[in-house]
Amino acid sequence: MIRHAAILIVLSQLGIYGACAQTDSMTERHLPVNEYIDKMKGAWIGQMAGVGWGAPTEFRFEGRIVPEDEMPEWTPETVNQFEQDDLYVEMTFLRTLELHGLDASIRQAGIDFANSGYELWHANKQGRNNLRSGIAPPDSGHPQFNPHADDIDYQIESDFSGLISPGLPNRVIQLGETFGRLMNYGDGVYGGQFIGGMYAHAFFESDIEEIIDAGLKCIPEKSQYHECVRDVLRWFHENPDDWIATWKKIDEKYHRNLDYRRGSCGKEQFNIDAKINGAYVLMGLLYGGGDPDKTIIIATRCGHDSDCNPSSAAGVLFTTLGYSNIPERFKSALDEKTPFSYTTYNFPGLVQVCEKLAREAVVSEGGKIETTLDEGEVFFIPAQKPKPAPLEKSWEPGPITESRFTAEELSKIQTK
């Protein structure tokens, strides 16, 4: 940031543009477009690497740590995860934004999600079933119609929201209100807004605790999800060299205490609640210490949804690194031609649509894109104070909105 500030001051003095960014007071952020693209590409590689490496362990270790000798081996080809729902579902949301604009309505998002052809589970499945039966969002994610409201679903699909919103937490929050409510409510939505908020900040910061703090500011302080993040941070500082000690504290409070699982569907060993799995994302980020392998391995070894969690952790970390700084073993075998299942996007196409939407997001939030002599195109992004949504609890939900699709809208849902 010091380097960027110096460049801005020099350019301002030369008259190349008027107001220089005040990085200390955070009135404006400065991000070269090429740097944005490099970090965004890194994020997708992180997601692909994390989900691929952890996939063989998914839900095989419920309420217990994956033994070190049962951790899969990494091979460069593992990055090519084109048939993972952890990836292609969020690309449905990108497609909605590409076709209908950044301010696509929640009803349009619901129609597009209802028309998806892939298999789904938990909150996603119930939410889509609700949409197809005529229950329009946000009621499709309301606990009255969806007993999976606090499940992990939007959390694992929310990466896109931060990747197209660099430095724009309120855009992340708004995207969560549009897409997260198709299938989730309360902590189930907050988990995605937290993850998206971390990504949005990771374009400008490498300190993991600063990134986590930025994500926390995107969700209500009195939510259980906020409490969980604060707990993990506190336990990390109590045991900075012993991730298993922290894992045991997480397991005791967020797995064995059913008061912290009241809004999700698993009530025995199986636990797909957003909170505990979000805690395991943090375990990878905090105890990984910036090391890609350690980050993925620890997030995986925590168990439960042990492919989604390393995917989110690696996605955030790899954003800070950027594609150009990722170890070669994570990208040397990348297949850039094969499209992701159920999408029109191969890897270059995915990068292209994210860049397009990020450009639109920056401008729509009052920023600008200008060309400088030294760095080419640059995003100038106004600093935002996050404005979280009001607090809601899936086990004590507010009233439904009585939202239903019209006959015309239902005619646009074509399912077999």
C-alpha cells in the first residue's frame, strides 16, 4: 500500500489525475486492473485446488480429525475440477449477472436457479424445489419452507461475490441478499457474506486476521456466526501452535452443543451447519500461516465438509498471493479448454466474465477506471463502511413475505 500511495502522489503532482487516494484514511483504494486479474485468477485456482485435494475425504470424517496418513496426495492434475458442484453452482449466479446485470432481481435469480439442471442437496435442493413449486425468493430460503436454512450451501457458493467486488463489501452483502436467500436464511446467509467479504478485502491485504476482520464487518455482530468467528480467533491466540487444541474447542461448542445447530438439518455426527464448517475454513487460514499446502491440509483434516472448506480457505489465500505467485504445482497441469459442467465457461471464460462484472461493480459503486502511465488501467475504488443486514435467526424466524411467482414467471421455469 505504501508503494501504491507513493505512485498516486507522484501522478497527482504530475497532473495525470486529480485526487490521490488517501490509503491511511481509506477514502479510496487503488488496484491496477492487471493485478486484480492476477489475484482473481489465483482465487479460482485456490478453489479448484482445495476442493480437488479434499474431495476424497468429504464427510468421511464426521466429528473427528482426518488422520495424517489418510490425507490424499496432491498431483498437479488434481486442479482440474470441472465437475464439482462447489464450483459450477456459483457460476450459475455469475451467468445471471452476466445476462441481467449486477442489479438482477432476486426473482430473476430464482428463475435461473430453478432452471439449473444439476443434482443438488440440502438447502440448495430444498430451495430449488421451492422455486419450482412457485415459492419465490426470499421465501424459498425461509425456515418455514426450508429446514436447511443454516446449512453450508450459500457459504460454499459465495466466492464469486467477493471476486467481482474488490474492496466493495456492500456489494458483497447485496449479492448475498440476492443469491443467498434463494436457499438460506440467517447464519446460512451470513456465512456467505462473511466469505465474500474476506475475498473482497484479500485484494488489498495479506494479513489473515485483517482479512477475517473485514469479513466479520459484513455480518451482524449478535449472530451466532459472528460469535463463532470471534471464538476461533480467541482460541487461535490461546493455542497458536496447536491447531488440534482449537479443533477440540470448536467440536465441543459448535458440533456437540445442539444450541448452535438449531437451524441446520444434521443433528447427530453429520454436521453441515455453516458455522462449524466456516470455523474450519478459518482453521486453515490461521494455522496455515500463509503456506498453501498447510492451509489446505489443515482445513481438510478438520473433517465434516472437508472439500468445501479447503476450497474456501485456499481461495482466499490464493487471492492474496495472485496467480503469478502460486507454486507451479498448483497450475502447471491446468486445463484451460474444458468447460465447467453445466456452464458455458472454461477457465479463460470464467476469468473474462469476472473481470467484466468487476469493472461494472467498481463503476456502479462510485469508483472509476483510469489509465496511468506506469500501471495501465487502474481501479479507483471508494472505501465503503460495511452495512450488514438486520439480525435474524433461523430457529426464531421472522414472518414470511408471502412471495409467489406469477403465472408468467412460472412459465419461464422449464424443468424436466
